Amino acid sequence: MRFAVEPMRLEDIDEVVEVEKACFSLPWPLHAYRRELQDSHTSRYIVARMYPEPAETPPPRLSSLSGQPGFRQTLSALLRPIRRDGRDVPAEPAPPPPSPPAQIAGYGGLWFMLDEAHVTTIGVRPDLRQHGIGELLFASLTHMARDLGADRVTLEVRLSNLVAQNLYRKYGFTEEGIRRRYYSDNNEDALIMWSPPLNTPEYQRLMDDFEAALAKRLNGSMLKSAWDQGAWALRRSW
Ligand SMILES: CC(C)(COP(=O)(O)OP(=O)(O)OC[C@H]1O[C@@H](n2cnc3c(N)ncnc32)[C@H](O)[C@@H]1OP(=O)(O)O)[C@@H](O)C(=O)NCCC(=O)NCCS
């Protein structure tokens, strides 16, 4: 699999809400995402999309190809004549089989307020957790915050959510307060966490080190393409 971090699009919302429901007891409704994407000039949302490697795509069955564009070329490539000397007559290359649609593995978002960025949400499909995708999204959000001019990043996290807290602490976030009874489903408190200043050489080094380690974990070229096409390009995409 290859992952790309890409801007969330309106047509992604149904799938994002599906992942959101699997992640949170108080999921955002569909229209909240629509409003964020359409109306907000101060927010940025991303998805980690999962693309199958070309080699992982099973060879097409003829029956499933009939009626699709390219079927004729595939069939004629298979039925091309054999030369008398037994060698294949060169034929036009068959078109690649249609790729299955890319799946959304996770998503995340930021609100920008003056020189601060606020992580509004981050979630990964339960069956794809502990493979580095949450970190890929979080590193992308932090990197994007820095690129778009934020000095620091903040967020709220449930007191009981130690997994997410671990991820944030890994990136140097520390707790700087508590919002009492912040979550309306069970009145749980929220920890308020803040990043260190993003624009110091020390933090840039930490980000570089983590991104290099993450690239290894996620298989170098895949992450490289995620960075190149994703977080970096976000600036241009919006
Ligand atoms: C939090 C969440 C996004 C992490 O995603 P993930 O893809 O599983 O995380 P990763 O595999 O990238 O792990 C990144 C870091 O998270 C922490 N972490 C992940 N799974 C963990 C676990 N089971 N136990 C403890 N720490 C864990 C670790 O610090 C890990 O770094 P490491 O691999 O160097 O130890 C995911 O668990 C999730 O979607 N949870 C539900 C939604 C949620 O709680 N969002 C946060 C709201 S504030």
C-alpha cells in the first residue's frame, strides 16, 4: 500500500464521517464537515488515502473487462497471432487494468487563529491503527501549521485517551491546563496540550528526525510521495 496525504474534498465527506463514527462517541455530523470545507477560510482538513501498489492489483478477468474501455485492446493482445518461428508478434501494450478506488485510512484538521493552530480532529480506521498512519497525519498537520505561519499548535484530548496523548507527547506537546467536563457524553475533562514553538531549530530537528523515522516505518518512497503530494502541496491546492 502507498499512502498520500491529500486535502479533504467534499466528495470524501461520507467516507470521513464513516471513519469518524468508528473513532468518536460524539462524531461531527456530515454538515459540519461540509461547512468546514465550503465556508471556512481558517481551517484545513486532510485525509490519508490508501492506494494499492500496482503489483497488488489482481490481473483482470476477461469476463469483468468486457464492456469496459480497453477490453478490445486486452483481448486483441491475448489473441494476437503467433509467428511461424514461434515468437510472439509484437503487439500494442495492453492498457493497465482499472485501479480500485483509494480508501480513506484516516483524516485530520486544523483551525488557524492568529499565530496559533488548533487540531480539531484526527482519527484512523480502527483496523488500520498502530501502523504509523496517525503519526503521518499528526506530523502532516504540525508541519502544515508551521508552513502556514503558526507559532504553536494546541489541542484538547480526553483525560482517558492515553493513546492519543502518547502520540502528542512524542511530538513534544505538553499539558498546560484542563477544561473541566468538556465532553458532553460523559462529562469527562479535557487536557489542553500545546506544542513547543514550531519555528526553532530544535523543533525543526525533532520534526526532521521523526519524519525520517516515519518514512522508514511506512516504507520510504511511499512517505516521500505522501509528503510531496500532500502536506506540501496543500498550500497550493487551496
Ligand atoms: C490516536 C490515533 C489517531 C493514533 O493513530 P495510529 O495510526 O494508531 O497511531 P500510530 O500507529 O501512528 O502511532 C503513533 C504513536 O501513537 C502512540 N500510540 C499508538 N497506538 C498506541 C497504543 N496502542 N498504546 C500506546 N500508545 C500508542 C505511540 O506514541 C505511537 O508512537 P510509537 O509507534 O513511536 O510508539 C488512533 O488511535 C485513533 O484514531 N484513535 C481514535 C480517535 C482519537 O482518539 N483521536 C484523538 C482525539 S484527541
